[in-house]
Amino acid sequence: MLIEYEVLLPADLVRRIDLALRRAIAGTLGRNVPASYTNIALMTAFLLQFGAVRFNEPDWAAVADRLAAEILGRFRVNGAFDEYNSPTYYGIDLYALALWRSYATSALLRDAGAEIEAALWRDVAQFYHAGMRNIAGPYDRSYGMDLRRYVACLGMWIWLATGYEYAPFPDLTAPLDHGWDFAVAPVFALVGLRMPEDARPHFVAFQGQRQVEHVIANEPQRVATAWIGATVMLGAEDSGGTHRFDDQFHPATIHWLIEDGVVGWIRLRHSAPADARAERNQLAIVCTARAGGDQEFMFQIAAPQIDLAALQPNRWELPGLTVRVETNAGGLTVARAGALVELRYRVSGESGRVAIQFTLLTDE
């Protein structure tokens, strides 16, 4: 607002915005997030750089440049952010990078913003399936599994590239899940889209089946893999058991086309570390069962008209997809949980720590 419209604003409002900015900067400096906290670190660097110029605080500019240099250095190692493949926070990353390349007075931020923004779009393009209007897993941070069913910031950026008709975005005539994020759309439009021409085709039409593999980090090593097929997408992350579980982390995922644009999905839910690898029509998962009683390994499935009787321990017959299951876990129970179906495999941990393996095989 200050950069584009200050001359149109009442003087008292400008004073209040400046006061809010000073308070935000004080809080940001106190919080001192690391460069690995990608979306907040990117926004922090721009906030401090802007505030340094506006309020004549050169020390803030030095902090901004140091943080930006660290973010750029970390990204250049593998061409990846620590918050990898996040449909919501990639949108914030792209916003921050657009602020860097468009409004920063620091040459470091301007050049780095343009460089990282282009590389990020090219990586997203490899995971994206225009026919499903979804990005394949794995997701380090995600609030949902189907971009057409909730508001994700990345979906708004793709909307700018393709128009609403082809965008991964929910129906605007219905209540919006995670709808508060839609409020950021005006500033996305204001800073503008800058997508490499070689990435753009992926967001308009399916560009062919492919295996994707991207090293996210080296120490500890984290590797994302995905198979992007014509009607099935598999996503996986292997972090060597180091990635802590949380509700936003999805290391093993499946999406598939059912009919008429309807997309089904599957994800693993497990409270302990799980590592996975995706290859053509195969998702291999290794989990660890701890000693001390039974544990559950749960798969959640979203698809219309699922027949519970067709879900057997070694074979899931789903609308538009058959999944063959090879596992050393047993005791399957199947139940509906709202709009989802949950398959729970029970494992006894009484004999000590044991590796639990699942191999999900799909056919196209």
C-alpha cells in the first residue's frame, strides 16, 4: 500500500501503517526465524530491507542481506526449499520472491528473487498434472490433498497463469475451505506473475508421464520422488527417519483420475517417521513400529461411492483404481470417517522395534 498508493492515503493512516511496520519489525527481529523456515524467512528479509530504507535503519538492511544470502545459498545447493512442495506456503514464497525482484532496493534481493522464483516454478511444473489440476506429493506442509477442494495460495498463482477455468481452485459459488487465504489474492495480482515460458505448458495441459526425483537436503538427506502418469500420480519422501510427524506432513500419497475430472486420493497417516519412494505404478513405504503394544498404520482415502467390502488386506478395489498391497502388517479394519474411508493396519510392537513395509501397486 505504501509503495503503490501512499500519495492517495490520508496522512494519519500512513502514520499508523508506519507504526504497525515498526512493531512488525521489532517482533520479527525478536523472533529471528532461521533461513530454513522458508516462507517466513523470505518475508522477513523483504520487511527488514524495506523498513531499513523507509526508516533509515542501516542495521536492518545488513540483517536482511545476510538472511537473503543464506536463503539463496541454501536454495542453490539442491534447488529446493526446506519447506518443500507446500501448496499453501509455496504461494507465500512466490509472493515474497516477487516483492524481492520488484520492490527491493538491494541488488542482492532483486537478483536472488528473480533467480529463485524461476527455479521454483520449473520445479513445481515437474510435479504438476494439469489434467488433475493438482500437484503430486510428497508435501512437507499441506492443509489438504485436492487443490480443487480448498484454497491454497499456489492455486491462486496458477490461476494468474491459466485463468480460473483451468486453475486448481475450488468452486467460487460454494463455501470455501481455508477460504481466509483468498484474501491475499489482490497483492498476488498486484506484484504480478513471472513464470518461465518453458514451465508454462505444464499448467495448461498434461505434458506426458515422467519420473521425478529431487534431493531436498543433504545432511540429513531428504529425497522427494514422484511418478506422474496419465491417470495416476504417486508421491513420496525419504528422510531417513529424521522428519518428525505432524498433521501437515504427507510423505506417501496417491492421486488418480476417476472420470469427468473427478480426482481421488490416498495418504498415509502414521504417528512415527515414515519413509517412502515413488516409481512407476509403485509406492514403497517403510515405517517403524516401536516396542510396547499395538500400533496402527492408517491410510485415508477420498473418492465417491467406495464399496467398503471391496477393500481387502491385499487388494483395494476403488472407483477407477485398483491398488495391490504387499505388507507384513495385518489386522485390517475399514471404516468411514465423514467423507473419507480409513484403512487401519494393526502391528504388534511387543517383540521390539520392527520395520513395517507397505508396497502399493497401481495400474494405468
